[in-house]
Amino acid sequence: MIKKCLFPVAGYGTRFLPATKAQPKEMLPILTKPLIQYGVEEAAEAGMLNIAMVTGRNKRAIEDHFDITYELEDQIKGTSREERLDSIRGLINECTYSYTRQVHMRGLGDAILTGNAIIGEEPFGVILADDLCVGDEGIMSQMLKVYEQFKCSVVAVEEVPMAEVNKYGIVSGQQLDERHTRVETMVEKPDPDKAPSNLAIIGRYILTPDIFDILRNTPPGANGEVQITDALQTQATQGNVIAYRFKGRRFDCGGIDGFVAATNYFYDKLKQS
């Protein structure tokens, strides 16, 4: 059973400036919970209770969020406001947290490689907190079942408009059934007229530990960054990557439109409860 989940949280969040000038984008709230907490809850639901975070400068608030705040808790102890901390208290008690820093921003592949020190040589999950996913069953829990079946790396995918394929890693390959594709080709942010499909990777992965050695030998790609897509292509040439069309809905909270849509979705759920 996979116990560790990696959260690359070192990015600058430039699409939300000036809000993210001094605040991590992962701490932006959807209603009363920050994005990063939704991601950790998804990992915990899947039994991935060892949370590994690759952080950067100005990210201290993330570490503080997953820790006890004695002064605050003392002030609200015994009041009706105390129950508002129940969800985060549960995560603090249930999970363990490890942190390392990505000193230079060299892409998602480099961030994942930086996490090798705290992941070790075992399969692990990766969650990008920007992508907030909802469903009857957590996306990572669904992907674990795929990993148990195929014993190789798994990427979550969804169809996107062809005009937007240049924002994603795009995959194509042998479709095994309506939800599973054995990946043959992966391209990072292709032009629409060169994309092999409109099947886009979203911010959920299960990776086998050989990905670390592959990343060490992967040269920088698009934008001079080490792309996880390029490393996964190496695994795909050996038939070792499955693309999984997940059950649920994904909000791209790295942009304003997705962030507002997620806020409205959870607010509507709150009103209905």
C-alpha cells in the first residue's frame, strides 16, 4: 500500500498577484479551508498519511497551518468557534509532515526530484494543490486501484478543448477501456495543430521510484524547466504509464475562473447542507 504523497508547493503563484506576494497560493481559501488542506484530505482518504512537501521561500504559512497554534486554540477553547478547527486538528493528528526546499524554480520535474530525499525509493502519490478535485470517491483513492491493477505509474487525465491543449501535458496511446489508456506518447504544452490528442494530464500522479533516476538524466525542456512529462515519456516507451480518466470534477484553482467556480460550487453545497 502506498503511504507517501508529495506536494510540490514551491511555486510563486504569479496569476494571483498581488494576493500571493507574501502569501502562498496554496493557502488561498475556498470558503474556510485553504487549497492545500483539500489536497491533504484527499491524500489521507487514500491512506497516504506521510505527507511530503517541497516548499520554497515565503511558504512558512503552510508548515504553520499543519501545526498546533497554542495561543489561538487557548483563546477559543470552550467556545462555539473551537469546532471550526476540527478538520485541521484531525489532519495534524492523523498525518506526519516532512518538508524540504526547492532552491531554484526549475519546473515540476525538478520539484519532484527534490522530494526524493523525503520519499525514498518507493512508489508515491503526487498532488498539485492548484487542481482541486471533487467526487464521490477521492481521485487519489481511485488512482490507487489503478496502480494496484497495473503496478506502474498512473496519471489522471481529462479531455480539454483543443484550443487549450497548449496549457497541459497531452497523452495518447492504446485505449484499454473507457477509463484506461496505456500511454505511448506524451507531449508538454503542444500547439493545437501538433497535439496527439486532447487528453490532458491534471495534477494527480502515482509514480514508481525509478522516476527519480530518469529525472536526474532528463534535460530541461519547455521554458528551460525539467518537465515531469518528459520523464514519464521514458517510462511510457516501456509501457509503464497508465492514463486514467477519473470520476469526478476538477477545478483549476491556479487561475481566477477556476478559483471562483470552486468557491461557488462549495458555497452552493454549504447552503444545501
